[in-house]
Amino acid sequence: QVQLVESGGGLVQAGGSLRLSCVASGRTFPSYTMAWFRQAPEKEREFVAAISSSGGSTRYLDSVKGRFAISRDNAKNTVYLQMNSLKPEDTAVYYCAAGRGWRPLYTIVVTSMDYWGKGTLVTVSS
């Protein structure tokens, strides 16, 4: 069983930046594919970014490409989401998720992930 704890959310003005962190329990973190999802009020949860177990491959939602960057530090059991040039439409609860083993990043969707954090709220004011 893996526990994921997100942090780093908050209120920021449009154009600002935030860095989200997600710390995972357990020794098997380096073997997990990691991803960030988000859910805005009255909307479905959507994929934001994913990173392979080694950190060598990443994938992004089109609307965040060039603004967000996912990274991981396997020595610290931590995955990050650096968010720059934030927009009001980025307002959502952001969730960290882990998937056991290797998988093609293009296959990552909500139902393909095995473990979830409780989320951290990001609010971007205009």
C-alpha cells in the first residue's frame, strides 16, 4: 500500500507560480509511474501531467504545456509539479496519483492509477 500526501497549494494571482509536492510512503516509489490530475468545481477529474519511473519521459495536458513541469526525486520519494504563468482556469483541487510498474504515458487516465492522495487546492485569482 502506498500513501501519497500533497502540499504546496494556495491562493495566487494570475501570472504567478506555485510548486506542488507529493511525498510517497514505502520503498517502491522508484518503480511507480507518477501523475498529477486536477478537478475543478462541477467538472470531471482530468489528467495534467505524468512522469515515468526513471523520470526520463513526461507527458502533459495540452493546455499546460510550456507552463507546467513535472519532475521527481526518487531518493526523496517525491514528485513535483512546478506551475508557472497560472491562469484562473487552472483553479482546481490537484491530486497526485501513482501507478504500479511501467506503462506508456499516453495510456494514463484516472482509471489506470492505483493510488491517490487527498488533494491540494490551487486557486488562481484574476
